Amino acid sequence: MYAILQCLLVVAASALCAAESTAAALPFTGSLSLSVESPAFGALPAVSVSGSGVATANGSGSHLSTLALPASAFSATAVVTPVTDPAAFPAQGLQLTAHNGAGTVMGGSGVIPIFGIAKVCLNEPCGSLPPVNLQVPLSGLGAGGVRTVSGLFNVTVLGAPWTIGTAAIGTLTQRGFAHGPASLTSSSAAASGALRLVTPLFVSTSIAGSAVVPTFGVMTLHFVPEPATSLLLGAGVATLVLAGRRRMRGL
């Protein structure tokens, strides 16, 4: 029995070492979404794209202090979300083409740039010819800075970095968070930990009644367990249980 206990400790220690050796690598799944909250269009549905990858984390144990995200973990080309609410007229749909650049969150905020363009399809559904679109460049989303585009409608966007705190445009707000399994506050880097980053995108246009189009970016990350570690521990315990049964039969 003592030999079995020793072996269990060895297997557990080996699993821990394996986990520690890869503790800086955090596999994740998640989503990147845009939420437009213009009074002129009413409540529009968020347009979202799913993503996955492996982030690089630094911290103490499972406490997350720095997280580096790889480029193009989230990527979308002409993803369309129809708008069916009559109160949102003339908006008929939202279309997103975007991908993220590499970036780092430190101390609850940081720069992860988003490149691409969002379109609010007006009067006709997205894809109709010829569509009338309000085109919103995403340069600055999650990074900061100002960009102005001239065209059928003039658009100026003002971006900001990501935060797990509160992003605000006037009285409108979105809130982020970081927590571990069972909503624990100090283990967000553990398996089943979660991170919600938010950022405001202040959009102003030359459209009457839509001088300001408040838009929020939301990025969610859910850290998934590493299969190798779970399989190692499970296989080791199963082997030892089988060995123990054989030993007991020999007695």
C-alpha cells in the first residue's frame, strides 16, 4: 500500500511538472463582437465571430498578470448579421470583416489592435446591389487613435485600448471581468478561467440623426484545460489502481 501511495505521489508530481513546464501557454476559445448602440437605429444585434488559439501568460500560479494574444486568433470575412427589427430602419444588417493583431494585456488593460471594417447596411439587406452602407473603419479599436474616412457618408472613429474595467461612451457602458473557475477572482489563468475585455469606439458621422454612433468591442476568452496533462494524470491513476488490485489478489 505504501508503494502504491509513493507511485501516486510520483505521478501527481510528474503531472504538476508537466503543467508547470507549459504553464505559460494557455489554450483558449472565445469570441470577438461589435455592438452598435445608436439611438437612430435602436437596439441592433451584435455581430460576432468565434476564435481560438494559444495565449502566452505570465503570473504567479494561476493568477494572471500579463497575457499576450497571437495575431488572427479572431478572423472574419464579410460575416453578416441581419437586422429584422422594424424599429431599427433604415438599418437592414451588419457586416464585419476583421482580424486581430498581436497584443498584450497587462494589469487589466492593454493594446490588441483590430484591423478591418464594419458596415451598417442601410435601406437594403447586406449583399444587395447596390448597397448603401455606413462603413466604419476599425483602425483604433482596441488600440487607440483617430481615423477619418470621406465618402458617401463622412465617418470619424476614435478608439481606445481594451480593459477588464468599464468602457463608457456618454451614459452607455460595457463592463469587462477576469475570473477563474466558479467565478474565483484570483485564478483566471486556471483551466475554465475567463476573461472579458471591452473597449469603446466613438463613431461620428455626417448622417442626420446619427451624428454619434456609440459602438463597443467585446472580446471574451475562455481558457481550456490542456489535454496532455489530464490524460497523463488519468492514465497514471488508472494504472496504479490496476496494479493495486493485482497486488491485493496476490495477497
